[in-house]
Amino acid sequence: MNKTKQMMLIVLLLIGTMLLLGACNSKNSIEDGQATNQQSSTKDTDTDQKSVSGEIPEYLPTDFPLPSDAKITTSHSSTDDGKKSALLIFETSASMADVTEMYKEYFKRLTDGAETIDDKNIIIQGVDEERKHDWSVIGGALSSREGVIELTVTWAEL
């Protein structure tokens, strides 16, 4: 399997795992409007998760650029053993050329990465060694909604 396919598989597994963990989180529950912690008979790792639709994930670096018309559909932040991570899914009506230019510029410092870009799709993955961040941006034009691009961004501390 070539390196690009391996990276894509890893990113898809990471996204799936983050979504699964978010859906299955039973560490905290909300009861009568008040948050309560459930006790577990097994030792918990340092894990904290937070999902908020419509807002930028809490742990996503603040310099991450978004198109001005970005509509956030999924926003998730978590920590695991002290390492922060974030998942962001958003839509935009910006052109693929503008989106591509924005993210190629932002991610120009990535190393050990892969990039696949055409007029309908964008995949940029890699590591920012200086900041110790692991990144992935995957998306493309929605076939069901002409003129709309959906992008999935994953970020994690190394």
C-alpha cells in the first residue's frame, strides 16, 4: 500500500474513532440540568470530551483559518492522557480554488505529509514538527448541493 493510501486510511480511522468515542462517551451525564460524574470500577485515563455544534472546537489552534461563510456542522474537542485533539466539520460556498489556496498556505510548514488536490477534492495531511501538531484536512464539493464544499479537519497534539 502506498504512503498516501496509508495516511488516508489512518485519517479515516482517526475520524471514525473520534466520532465513536464522542457517541459512546459515558463518563459524564446530564441529569435534571446538572452535570454529574459517574463512578467507574475501573481506573479511568485522563480523558475529557466536548462537542458543540456551530462553534470552533475549543482545542483547535486559534490561527486555523476558516472561510468567512463557514457553517460549522460538527465541533469536537477531547483530551486523552493530556494530549489535546479536535475534529471540525464545516461547509462553505467559497470556490475550491480559494479553499485550496488558503489551506496550502496554512499547511506549507507540514512535514512527512501527503497532498491530493484537484478541482473537486482536497486532502492535506502531515505533521507540524515545530508546533508538535498532527493535521488532516479532507473534503470536496458536495454532489447533493451544488456550489457547497464540505471539509473535515482533524488536529492532535503529538
